[in-house]
Amino acid sequence: MKLNRRTVLSGLAAGSAVLAAPMVMAQGAPRVVVVGGGAGGATAARYIAKDSGGAVNVTLIEPTRQYYTCFFSNLYLGGVRDMDGLGHGYGTLAADYGINVVHDWAVGVDRDAKTVALASGATVPYDRLILSPGIDFKDGAVPGWDVSAQSAMPHAYKGGSQTELLKAQILAMPEGGRFAMVAPPNPYRCPPGPYERVSMVAHTLKEINPTAKILIVDPKANFSKQALFEEGWQKHYGGMIERIGPDFGGENVSVNPSEMTLDIDGVVEQVDVCNVIPAQKAGEIAHAAGITEGDWAPVNAADMSSKMDEAIHVLGDAAAQGDMPKSGFSANSQAKVCANAVLGALTDSRVFPAKFSNTCWSLIAPEDGVKVGASYEATEEKIASTGGFISETGEDEATRAQTYQESVGWYAAITSDMFG
Amino acid sequence: MRGGVFTALCSGAVTSAQIVLADQSLVHPEIAEIMAIEADADYGAYLASECTACHSPNPQGAIPQIHMLPESYIVGALVDYRIGERQHQVMETIAKRLGEEEIAALAKYFSEVE
């Protein structure tokens, strides 16, 4: 079909999701650059593009072409989800929302010039910069482990190939073998995540290797949903899981990846698989931008702006914001507050009060789901909880199955909310 | 009486809008007050972004679709969660911090968006 002005216009009008094709982007439109295409960044980019109707030029910088969610990756380890179902592309954000998707690494921020430097050598100018880089691991957090050891002892705490590697190692364990997890200290991404992982690994081992054992080495005295997990482990996997907390040396652990050993307070343990989840910090670009204080980037709760630079906003795991857990749900929630505030600042659109919410579902065994969550508001000091809830021990099977099915619905909705 | 209204609503035999409009004596006074508020569409669109983290227009699993439901049904459901007439941990937490103007704005938004 030959294109003329009329067919182009009717084509635009026909596509209900066509909101801001680059060809109609206003000249001199304000520029928002988003670094990181996960739950925070992809959501913020989509909402700013969608709600500005082309009045704001949005660039999303994300190195991977296919994003594998960390949330629900434990279900892959348990055989409940396949890996393809965790992968999401950026084509809809580019084609339907007019977002300039750049697959590259952001390696530096010039806050005076307001530019982001990319690994390719390019620079991208911004009026507002949104950083949503997730986590990186702290050097030396677990003596003997660094990223060069992540093939022998995977962290699997960023979705994708590490998750596949860990599952392959679990499936290859010898009969009656031993799986160890070195759990992280607070604060870290997804507080119930390590314990859901243990549940899902236990489920897989119960199916294929029922005499195998799981050892958790934990620097924390207590952990998220502890009573729920411990009740579930007893019910589904009795005798399989042992946890060593700080009282018995769980905070004094080193590893030897070439020997596949852990040294727990002077006692050496030989294992077949070792999942090391090290202590965490904000993704490196937040540190490179000079907006961190310690490990994380402090933000103002009302709009998620950096306390050190009002032209930069920080979302999700990387932010020090107050009471919200570091989760995909939290990042998605923060992104919408941020998008509304950024649009208000750049286009004079209406800005509404910040409201946040979070729910973290965890799967203990197939159809045995539990949840914890809360609502939050912005105060001068921080994002503050206004009330929450948690599943109860002793719930019946129908309630637990319903809770799991809620998480299935949530996964479909939030990934649609992120990627369009 | 409220429980009776809700049972009828959930049965699917008639729509909530038909019930609410047909017999005003069945309507909780709070619902009538909220239905009378002139809804702020922009605010509704903003507030709705909290809902769409879980409620998809193409739902899966156990989270229901709320897009294109009658306005009166959404108001009734949120009021029921707010006063504890209807139980769900997530929805009660969400609804208890919603003001009347916010419920009106949300109901207007979801009744019209596809």
C-alpha cells in the first residue's frame, strides 16, 4: 500500500495503543532517560510515554533484549513455571509507546551536563533521569566468592542464565546429595525470596532425589514469613531442610568454589550445589552517579527524587526509601508515583498524592501459596507503612491454593503493566 | 441487608447497577453518597495505576477483571471491603485507606476503560 498523509493518520488512529510514535514527537520535547528495564524502569518509561501522549521524549536504556524476571524464577526451580514464561521483550514499548529503547550499558552520569554515558561511547542527554538499576553484589561479602566463581557457585539472584545454571546443577546432584544456600544479610532484594527458593528446590528434590538434603547458612536471626515457611517445610519436606542461624555460626561463613566446600565458623562442609546469595548494594550506575550514601541511594518519598540531585529519581531495589521491601511490586508502585511527579514537573500536568503498595507472594509447595503486604504513604522522612497483612499459619488448602492462583494473576498483570 | 445485596450481585443473575438503581432502599447510604459525587477522571486514572499491578484487562489466575464493570458495582465492592463486609487481605488493606472521592474516581475510571 502506498502511504499518503491520510493513510498514515488513519493508521495512527486505528491503533488504540499508538500513543507517541517517534515521528510525531514534538520538537524540543522534554527528555526523560530511564536506566534499567525491570519492574521500576520499564513501568516508569511506559507510564510517562503513555500519559504524556508524545509530549515527553522517553529513552529506556537496558542491556538485555529479553528480560527475565527475578520474581517467579524460584517457580522455575520448582518445575512450576518454564523459563520462556519468565522472558519479556521491549518491542511493544518501542512500537506502541514510542519509547526509544537502547540496548546498551549505562556506565556514567555527568550531572552537570545532564548526560548519561553508554558503554558504546554514546552520550544521552536528559532533563530528568530515572535510575532503576536493581542490585549488585558487595565485594568480599562472602570470603572466597566473587563473580568469577558464579559458575561453580551461582547466585541466581538476577533472572536468566544464572537461574538456569542453578537448576541444571540441582538436577545433576548425586542421589542423597547436598544443596547449600548462603543466605544474605538485610537489606536485600525480595526478603522471602531465599526461603521460597529453598521450598522450590525441596519440591524438586522430593520428586527426583528424595534422600537429598538442604542446608541454609543464614546470618539473620529471623527472616520474612518465617513461621509460614517453617510450618510448610515440616509439612511438605520433613527432615530435608536444616538451617544454621547466627547463633551457630551462620554469620561467619566462607566458601571454596574449587573444592565445593563451606567453612561455617570453622567447620568445613562438603556440598554438591552451593547457592551463594551475597550481601547487596544499589546497582553500580547509582554509585557512579554519586547519589548513594553507603550501599543505597536515598530518595524523597513524595516523588522518588534523589536526596542529592533533584533531576535524578531512583526506583526499586537501589533506593533507600523507608519501609517498603525491595521487591518487583514495590518498584512498579514507586514507578507510577515517580512518573506522575516527573510528568507534572515537565509538562505542568496534575500531580497527585503519593500512594504505594506491595504484596509479596511465595510458593511453599505447588498450590500452597502465602502472602505478605502493606500500603504506604509518603512522609517528609520516608515511605511509611499505613498498615499490612500476612497469611496465617494453619490455613486450609483451599485458601492456600487461592493465594497461589492470585500470584498467577498478579504475574500476568504486572508484566503487562511493565512491558505493555 | 447489605449481605443480601452482595449475594445477589455475585450470583450474576442481574447486574449490580440494576439492583442499585431499582431499589434504593437496598442501597447502603455510603454507596449512595459516593455515587452522587462528581468523579475526578484524572485522579481516577492515577489511582487506577495501583490496581493494574494485579488487575489485568486480560486476567489470569484468581484475580478478577475489574475493567468495564458497572460503576455502582465497583463502589459497592470497595465500600464492602472498607467496612469489612467482604473479606480479602489485600483488598481490605487497599480499600480502608480510600476516601469517598477516591472510590468515586476509581469506579468511574474502571467502568469506562477497556
